[in-house]
Amino acid sequence: MATPLRDLAPRYDVKGGSPRTPSGGVPVREYEQYVSNGNGVWKAIATGLGGLVIGLLLAWFTAYSGKGVTLKEMQEYVDKYSPVLPKDQALQTAQIGELRGKQERIADRLSSLENNEKVDEKEVTEFKTEQRKNNDLVATYIDEQRKAKK
């Protein structure tokens, strides 16, 4: 019978296990003999593959056995254990609707303010041109008055 992988004979310290004494480790010759005997490695690979195949078959039969969580059971679980209760969901939906309405009103007011700003800018430029004309008229009137006095 072959020894399992990593089951080499333990080596003990001759001096009684002093922490300052380094361990001798496993001699390279014994390690090479253990590794060269490939039966242990092949057994480990075969065991791993066998376990994988059995696990896959078990998963396949479980998946197709029809045993699982139905949508109704899942919804009941969510309704029972969910931190957000249905009445809270209704309240949140109402709050979301209020916030959307407020957002739309704010957008409408902002657009009307932008339109008013454009109109006001136009009126200000018209007022500036009128004031310049009036200032020009006053300046010509004052010049004419000075010329008349001379």
C-alpha cells in the first residue's frame, strides 16, 4: 500500500527540539523517491476528478428534480422578511411622484425666468439706445444755447 501524498516520516531534532536548532527537514533523496513513485499523485488526481464528476452529477439531478424555490414562495419570503414593507413602498412611490412634480414645476419656472431674462435684456438695450438719443438731444440743445449767448 502506497503512503498518501505528504505523509513522509517525521524527523525529530537530535538535540531535543531547541528552538535555536534548525530542523533537518526531509532529505532530498527521500523526497525524490516519494515523488518518483507516481502512484500517490495519480491517485490524488483520480480522486479529485471522481469527486468533481460526482458533484456535477449531484448538481445536475438536483437542478432537474423540480425541487426549488417557486416565484410565489420567493415573493412570500420577500413580503415577509423584506426591510421595506409594501405600505412603505406605496409611501415611497407617492413621495417620488411629489418630487417629480416639484422638479417639473421648478423646470417650468426656470424656463419662464430664462424667457423673462431675454425680454428684460432686450428692453434694457432699447432703454440704453433711447437714453443715448435723449442725451444727444440734450447735448445739442445745450450747445445751441451756448452759441446763442455768444
